[in-house]
Amino acid sequence: MTPDKIIRMANQVARFMESKPPAEGIDTFAQHINDFWEPRLRQQFFVIVDNGAQGLHPIAVEAAPMIRRPAAGRG
């Protein structure tokens, strides 16, 4: 999947989380990504995060440490 599509998907989830109190929105964002994004998508998400998180919503950036990184070599 293209980085633009990963960013768009993450930002859609993050925008939904804006309706929650900040800490809850960040936690719920991370939980959603952990529960519903397969390892390949999470790996691509972390490539974006590790390269400066350009274009990612602040909620996605703040939640990144709570998201499970796929094992190296998988996905």
C-alpha cells in the first residue's frame, strides 16, 4: 500500500478520536490499530513514523509508542 494511503487511513481513525478526551483518543487509536491493522500495515505505518511522521495526525504520532511493532522480517 502506498504511504499516502497509510497516512490517509491513520488520519481518518485519528480524526474520529478527536471526539474523545485527549488521553482516551490516543489510547483508543492505538488499540484500534493493534486490533484491526495487520502486521504489514503496521510495519508501513512505522516506516512513516520512523521517517519523521510527515503528514500524520498528532493523535497518530502520540499513539505510536503504544502500537505493537511487527517483528523484524515479518510483514
